Amino acid sequence: MFKGRDILRLKKKELRKVRGNEVAMVFQDPMTSLNPVLTVGRQLGEAIKTHFPDEKDDVVKNRVIELLRLVGVPNPETRYTQYPHEFSGGMRQRAMIAMGMANSPSLLIADEPTTALDVTIQAQVLEVLKRVQAETDAATILITHDLGIVAEMCDRVLVMYAGHIVESGTVEEIFRSPRHPYTIGLMNSLPKLTGDEEWLEPITGSPPSLINLPPGCPFHPRCFLAREKCKQEVPPLVQVEGAGPTTAHLSACHFSQELIGRKTKFSESEAVA
């Protein structure tokens, strides 16, 4: 659902008006998303021309240069005429963010935007996303496996497993008081930075096949809380016990109340700090 419309029911022509206009996306790998034989400026210009075909070329060019400057690409007038291979990995990702923001969308979807970038460049790209969001007021959906990025960037978190939302809440609720075994497993699988640790703590087992999900809760074969009920009934996503009346901390676990007060590496690290 987007602005009261069911996107899945739109015709192809209507959907094309939404894509890259009202809803835009920053893909995971900019090198495979950008056309290697077209200049970066032309590709950014295409994103605008597709939705505004009558826009004059010089207006589009100025808009593209402005976008490149917004996302922190140095010498945007020169970069406008260059090809993707002449950009570094971080610069290509900035160009993808600029393309996503070309038509001032209401919603920007960023799919693991810092994958394959070193830590310094990751931080720069995340700062660009923050600045662009602040200046354009676009809502952002950030898809990531990096819990550090989640803690730094997000207001609200949806934890997903096997295609289903298993926990939902604010960043503070999720990190201070996780109420689903999978969320706890994700946090505990990370290395601890506050002391020596001989072994990492993995989540046992393997993710299920999405075409052959186990009965009941899809996480039960790997869950430390699993009981007979978990094998038979799919748990609904409901408000957790102890959540305040103004919050919406949800969990899809039959026994989420047993996780109240349970510590994770994140909460232990916070206590030490």
C-alpha cells in the first residue's frame, strides 16, 4: 500500500509513473545498475526525462549537476561527462543516490547501499543518505543486515525472517528489549567489543526454503524457546506484554513474555559503556 493505493493492482503504465518518481530505489551494486557505455550525467538525466519528457536539456543538465553536488560528488560539472568506470565505488553509490532523488520521491528504498564499500566510504554514504533525507523530507526504507547501521540510521525497525515480519518497534525498543528469539540470536551472533571472546555464538541450523516452509512458526527449528505449540501454530504479530499504550512494539512469538529482561550483547555493551 502506498498513499492509499495497492501497488500490486496497478497496471504497468500506472506503475511506471510511480517507479523512479514517487518511489525510487538505490540498488545494492551500483556497478551493475549503471550502464557502462553511457555517461553518468546522461543516465541521471534519463531518470528525469522519463517522467518529464518535455523538460529542456539544459534544465535537465543543471538539475543533474545540482544532484551530484548535493550527494557530495566533487567537480560535478566534470563528473557529469564521465563514465561509471571513472568513478570510485563510493562515488558510484553517490550517483545512484542522486538518481534516486532526481524526481524528489516521497519514498526512497535503499537496498544494502553500503555493501562492498570499506568502512570509511560506508560512513560517507550513510551521511549522504541522512543529508538527502533531511533536505528532501523523503521517507527512507533501509534494507540491511548490519545492526550497527540500523542503530545509527533508523527510527523504526522491522525484523524479518523467511519473508515474514517477526518483530517491529522503535530502535530503542528493539535494541534495549528484543522480544523475539531471532532478534536476540542476531544480536548475540555479533562479536563483543567490550571484552575477550573465544567463540562467536551462531544461530543454530540453516534458514528454511521459502517454497517449503516448516509448519507453525518458520523459526521453530532453530529457536531456543520452541515447544509443541510453535510447531503447530503460526504466531500472530501482536503487541508485546509490557509495551506502553503509546508504543507499537510487536512480536510474532508465542512466548515473547519469557524474553522480558533478557540481556543481549548490545545491552551488555551499553551497560559497560
